[in-house]
Amino acid sequence: MRSEISIGHKTISEYSPLFIIAETGVTCNYDLNIAKELIDVVAESGADAIKFIFWFPEEIMSDKTITYSYDSLEGPKTENMFDMLNQLRFSLDEWRELKAYGDKRKVIIFSTVNSPSGIEYAETLGLEAYKLSSWDYNYLPLWRRIAALKKPVIIDTGPVKLAEMAKVMQLMLEAQNDQCILLHCTSADSLAEKNMGTIPYLRDTFHALVGYSSRDCHDETDIMAVALGAVVLEKRLTLARNLPGHHHILSKEPGEFADYVRLIRQVQAAKGRHELNPSQKDLIERRKWFRHLVANQDIPQGTKLTPEMLEGKRPEPGVSPEYLDFFVGRVTKRPLKYNEAISWDDI
């Protein structure tokens, strides 16, 4: 898989700025004004992209009696899933308007695609990347169609096992599409079950770029993801947690999202590179606190030096005490005072 992928005007790689996505697949409530306000939040926060979902429930559900339960600020709620998803839709003209607005604000727009009509919408709109959900791993015809488009594909993992992941990665390679980013994601509530070690494991196993899709509005695992090498972060965003519908309670509000982006950018800056590279301030401090070789007593000219006559003391400029043994047994060319620095010319 590629070690560098471009989505729109952004480059994603180990050494590029983190690609931060606002997840609004249900929290836009499929209200055009709300969706545009969310794009404004993304633009003003310094994040890179906003992700929606193309919902075509007729194409993904056979049983229309299934219900979906979720938490809200008002307490638990249960809805008919088919009816709920059927409300979470824009017309193609509305999608065009939204895409034009995102382009104007320089925010990359893409979508989770889970049905054939979703592919048609994405291609009609000219979206520059696809998101494939962890719930669609066994729907291989969808994967083949998307892989064949040769566009970047961001892939959730969730409940997927290694063999299932290997199968779709092989499918991508057979389609000659090497533009994959794997997102570690989990529905686990317990931190102990989130297994953040999956991030370097996926990177090393599939030689792919890896990111993290955060489940809620907490930041601990997001920070850990950056430290473990994530190059993409996806975070839920809402205009307000008291809006009707699901996932709002799990999402960041606008001010929180802006703070989150700043925090994550700082965490990435602190991570640095895979090398030992002291900071400029450390090097300045080193000159104060490292040691140099000095006389540990008054030493007459012509004295054969012994270990007791020498010591290493601060600051650093001078001969390093690591060479003390070289000086032992040599004869001084001049008298040295207590605490006076010893140079190579003095023996």
C-alpha cells in the first residue's frame, strides 16, 4: 500500500499534518442549514474534512421492523431503523449545493458509501475519497466496485477479524488500488477493551497508513492513537448535544471540536520523528550542566597526573571528563590551579 496518499489538496503520510475528519454521518440531521454550519465549524477549527453518509435504506435492509436504541440527553430512545434512516437523506440537488459550499470553504467532503446508489451519488458529485464501514465487509460486490474507481478508500475495522481484513486488502490489490487507509475503531465502552495496539499492528501487518475513528467525545484514546502512529483521526461533531436524533450525545460541540483540533495538532508536534534529536533548548542547557575536565587541586608544572588530581565539573565547554584516563600518567607542561580547566596542550 502507498505510504503517501492525496485526498483533494491534502497529503496523508507519516510525516504530514494529521488528517482530521469531522464525523457528521447522522449528526447533520440531514438539514441543509445544519450541514453548512458544521462545514463552517470544520473550516474555522483547522480540521481537514467532513464525512457524511449516503443512506439508501431500501438497498441495505430487508427487515423493516428492526429497531435501533440509543442514548440522548433526554434518556434512552428507540426508533424503527428503516424509518429513521429514511429521514437521514438529502436529494442529489441538495448534495450538489452542499459540495459546492464545502469547496468554497476549502473543506473536503466525502461520504460513507454502503449501497450501489451511494456510489452513483459519489461519482456524480465528484467526491475524492470513499469511506467503507466495518459493517459491510462481507458485501464484496460493493468493495469491488469502489476499488475499481482507483480512489482513496478509508476503511473501518470494528468487529472485523484478521482473515476478513486480509481478504478485502487482497481485493483492493487485485483491483490495482493501493490507496487504503485503515481506521481502528471499536464500540467498546471500557478503555481496557479498546486495544489501541491495533494501530501499529495494522500498519506493520498490511504496510498501510492507519488512523483512528473515535467513538465518543473523550480524548484519551485519540492522544494515544497519535502517539502510536495514526495519520488520520475521525471525531464526531454536532452543533448541540441536545439536538434530536442519535450520536449527538457522543459528539463534540463546535467550541470543543476547535479545542480538540488544537490539542491533536500539538500532540502530533510533540510526537516528532523516530530519532534521537535533542531540542535547541536542551542543547543550550547542556552547555550549563555537562562537565569539563579540571584540576582537583593545585598542580605544579612537571607533575605526573594521577586520578585524584583530576575531576569533571560544570559547565560543558572544555575537554570532556570521558578522556580523564588519557590524562592520567601524563606530565603537566605548566602549573594548574584548583578548578582550572585542563586542555590538550597542558600535557
